[in-house]
Amino acid sequence: MDLAAALEEMLHRIDGEMLPAMLDVAEGVVEDMKTGHTFQNRTGRLEASMLHGGASGSVVRGYRVEVLASTRYASYVDEGTSRNRPYPYLWPAWRRRETWAQGVVDDALARAVNF
């Protein structure tokens, strides 16, 4: 196998490990958003709308996965309004999970290059 083919294989292996790892990270952040928020949960709709999308990307383009709350008032709770103070849930959830997420990514990269 020549160098170009070996590099292409390694990039393919990294993508194969990183995309599922990104989903794992997103699931962890969503779980933390649901359990670690500071707002008073009156109806449960905001928590129920917290979810993540599919992972996409590559080593070359970078990876992306969306984490969101899809109720129309989600941003009002997270960022506040002129009448209500914010009760942030997305950024704090990420900050609590950041070290764990780095471990998930490190493990995925180790699996990809140790073949």
C-alpha cells in the first residue's frame, strides 16, 4: 500500500469512529440539559423538545452535530428577555460535559489509529 492510500484509509477510519463519537457527545449534552437546568419545569415541553440532530462532516471539513431545544420559547428561557432573566441550559450543559467529551473524542481517535 502506498502512502496516499494509507492516508486515505486512516482518514476513512477516523471518520468511521468520529461520527458515532459526535453522536455520543451530543446525547450526553442533551441528557445534561434535561437534568441540569435551573428553570422551573412547568409543562415538560421544553425538556421534551431537547434533542440532537445527526452528525456530519469529516476530518478535512470538520465535524458537526446540532444540539437544540425546539419549542418556540426555548431561546427566551436560555437567553432571557427584556422582562425575564435568562435560565441558560445549553452552554452550562456543554461546560459540565466538556472534559468528558474530550475523552470520548480521544478514545475514538485512539481506536481509529490503533489498527
